[in-house]
Amino acid sequence: MGRTLNLTVLVTFLALTMLGTAYSGSFNEEFDLTWGEHRGKIFSGGKMLSLSLDRVSGSGFKSKKEYLFGRIDMQLKLVAGNSAGTVTAYYLSSEGPTHDEIDFEFLGNETGKPYVLHTNVFAQGKGNREQQFYLWFDPTKNFHTYSLVWRPQHIIFMVDNVPIRVFNNAEQLGVPFPKKQPMRIYSSLWNADDWATRGGLVKTDWSKAPFTAYYRGFNAAACTVSSGSSFCDPKFKSSFTNGESQKQAVASELNAYGRRRLRWVQKYFMIYDYCSDLKRFPQGFPPECRRSRV
């Protein structure tokens, strides 16, 4: 039975990633190192990238292409050892004061204590939609795949193809949703010891610097936008714009096994959900929180 379920998940994953214009290219071809001077490096013939942080500076990169809907996969191996105070951010973002953004942020911790995976969604410049998780593995020992599935109906956050969060489009409730602004892929490694670890109580131990995170296995099955025009495979584009309902869209990417895994993660590994924070919202939760969950 377990093998059958695993095979179903694999087939679903392969079907999705084969849709549309799929990029699995060299970091040299797909990304620019944008800051940090020598602290960001592309090596192994463009198959690997690393970002480092020291007392002077962190580092970062961004994609050369802009995307509007699709699935973005990246394999990361996070800063090992005492990573307290550091943040490795991996996200999609547009530009400007009313920007859209979809975030993975990995908050470092003291040696032996788990990373916190922080997720957020911004639409038209407004965020504050945080969910946080512990991971069920050590993200510093091996590479793991972190994925964003972005459709007009919803955004799905995945870890090793396990869904951890679904953010549904609730525009009918007056909640803005990121669906008009193309976004680039960004990542950065930086010092945030004023808040990142236990609310800033644990500071960065600079004797452990440089801190380094590693990247490989980038893949984008997505539509790209250039000079105001969008390019993607017709079948892929229609799968995102054919008027599917919310329920149909979720069902196309989350089978029964995937929904069980989502509930498992949220039951045992979620440590913060803005939709459950009564102190923060004493007058009532945001309208999207009242929607039924997957």
C-alpha cells in the first residue's frame, strides 16, 4: 500500500514538473550574484551555488527571468553548526511599494536546536501572513527540495514534495492575492540577530564565520515574462487559466495522500499560525482565515 501511494505522488509530481516551459539550467545562465562580492560563488560548471556571511557582509542572488505562475524548485543545504542569528531567505518577489512576495525564510539556531522555517505571503505590499514550522529532518546534513507552486487559485509551499502550507485566493472576501505582478527568484544569507533566534536573545557567534549555505537542482516549470509579454507552453498556460474552481485546482496538485501529509505537518510541526493568534487579532482574524482549510 505504501509503495502504491508513493508511486502516485511521484507520478503527480512528474506530471506537474513536465508541464510548460521547464528550466533546469546552469546557475550561470539562470541567476546573477547581486551583492556580497566574493561571498557568493557559482562552481561545479554552474551546477552549484553557495552564499556566505561574515562579520562584514552577507550575500545574495536573483534570477535573470521573471515568472508569472508555475512551480519553482530549489535544493538547499543550510548553514551547519551554530547558525544562530543568521537567516537564509529564498523567495519570489516583484518590485515597488505594492510588491508581491512569497517567502521561505530559514531562521538559524544554536547548535543542536532546530531551524525555524518561516513562510509568508505578500500581496500589493501587505504581508503579515506568517506560518512557522520545524522540519522533520536536519536541513544542514543533506540537500532538500523547497518548492513553491503558484497558481491564480492558490499558493502551495512544499518541502521534499510534502505540502506544508496552502494559501488560497480569497479575493472574493476582499483579500488581495498575488497574480498580476511577475516575480523574480531571490535568495540571500544575512545577519538578523536582532530578531531571528528566540526574538533576538541569541546573537550571532562570529567566531564561527563564515556561515555558508549551498544550492543546487534549480528547476522552474513556469511561465516567464519579458517586455510585458508572457511565454509558456500552451498546455501549461491553459492549466493555469482554464477557470478551474478552487477545489478543482487543489485536487489537481494534492491527492488524498498529499492532503494527509499536509495535515500531518500542520499538526506536528507547525509552531505558529497567524490565523490562530488571538493576541494579535483580538477583534477577529483576517477574512482569509475563515475559509475552510484543505
